[in-house]
Amino acid sequence: MSSTTQEAISNGGSDEGEPGLREGYGQNYYAAYVRDPDGNKLQAVCYEHA
């Protein structure tokens, strides 16, 4: 997940929330947020069990 965030930032995006657990959305909800150069907020999510 962090490589996805790093790739987005290296292509002009900005960090909108570091990769990590978002337990408010679920026990295994791991997500990261970036904003693209056009201002769209993007989310990458993984629900895989640890």
C-alpha cells in the first residue's frame, strides 16, 4: 500500500492520509488516501486478514 501512495505522490499527488488501519470502518480496513493533481481524492483499501 505504501508503494501505491509513494507512486501517486511522485506523479504530482499529495498525501491525504497515510496508510494504516481505519478501525472505524472495520477491524481489517487498511487504507491510504491521496489527492491527484486535478484535486480528486483517491483511496486504496485492503480488507485482508492479518
